[in-house]
Amino acid sequence: MSLLAGKLGIVFGVANKRSIAWAIAQAWNSAGAKLAFTYQGERVKDNVEELAGAFGGDTLILPCDVTQDEEIAGVFKAVGEKFGKLHLLLHSVAFAPKDALGGEFVNTSREAFRIAHDVSAYSLVALARAAAPLMTEGGSIIGMSYYGAEKVVPHYNVMGVAKAALEASTRYLAYDLGPKKIRVNCISAGPVNTLAARGIGGLNAMLKHYEARSPLKRNVLPDELGATGLFLASDGAAAITGQVLYVDCGYQIMGM
């Protein structure tokens, strides 16, 4: 039997075929889950529709700006009407103004700090709150983080602070939602050449650094992140919640 047979899920954060969210969505779909997708803005709408359309012509695809509570409510109303319930949610959403991802962190503006935390961290809280009433059979909520939440990564700046907030939110959500059999975890992925990652200065140097320093002497592959997302969504991870799982070829263990 497929690991996710009969499971219903929603994916936030697909931008194109290189997205980590797409790798996880493909793994979930291959394991038997039926999925809905959201997109943020007309710029990526066509990409998401083309990709998600491969899962079937009736795939639910909805616009959602995660900073707008009414749009979040509309998404989960539509999901409830189509699915009746929900088991899986992937939060792969992050943003900070470009000028906050260069120069010195000390110069981060109040507005850039607010935006980064609203989009990248608070949105997980908002989505979990909206999804929980549909997760009547329990569920798995997964967020995407990065090592910059734990250690200083040059150029990551305010995004690292927002990811730290995301990871802390994961733990508090896991505590609140645990009695409902809803698990909340984060995957901390090594660098991947995605559209979002290309907004961080020095990506190519980062990829080379990870390849040279990680115990496995290589970078993580999207399919491997998909496999981890599948594991956390499955009953194999039934006793895992509130955790940050590093999928970075071992880089996180290194001291030097």
C-alpha cells in the first residue's frame, strides 16, 4: 500500500520545478496523496498551474498571499468544500526585501524586519490555525528552514532571524496541536539552487563550501528533500513532532 494512500494535503510555496516544495509535492503525490496548491502572485501562477496540472485536471489551485488573513480563510474554505478534511500541509514560504539581504544585519530596517517575520514565520502560525479544524484525523505540518536560523550565514541576515522564529513557532505549535494528533516539524535543508536561494548573495560559493566541508562531500538533492518530506508526512514519523530535521549531507554537525 502507498504510504500516503487516502491522505489529503495542501502545498504552499511552489514557484517552479526547482522549488523544494515541488520536490516534496511530487513525493507526496507518488505515495498516493491528493494535493491542492496555492500560488502567490500572477508571476508564478502559470508555473504552478502547469506543474500541478500534471496531477490531474481537477487539482485545486488557489491564490494566497499569506500576509492576508482573508485570503488564508478563503483557501481553507475551498479546501474544506473540496476535500472535507485535511491531513498534510507544507509551508515553504519565505521572503525578505532584497536590500535586507545584503550589507550588515545591524542596518536592517524596522519594515524589512516586520515583513520578513510576517511572511516567513507568522504565516506558519496562521496556516496551522486555519488548517487545524480540517485535520480531524490528525495530520502533519511541515515547514522549511535553513542553518542560518542557528548560526550566522553572511548575506542571510534578517532571514536567519525569521527562520529562528519559524523554528521556535514550530515547537510551540507542536505543543498546542499535539493533543489533536497534529504533528509540526521543520526540515532544515542544505543550500539548493532554487529561485528563492538565488536571492541570497554568494549562493555558488555556498554550494562549493558545503560540498567541500560536509561529511558526505556533496550537496543535498531535491529528491532527497522530497523523501524526507514523505517520511515526516507518513506514519513512520508518528512519534516525531516539534523537531528540526537537518537534511544537509551532515554539514550541521561540523565545527570547522
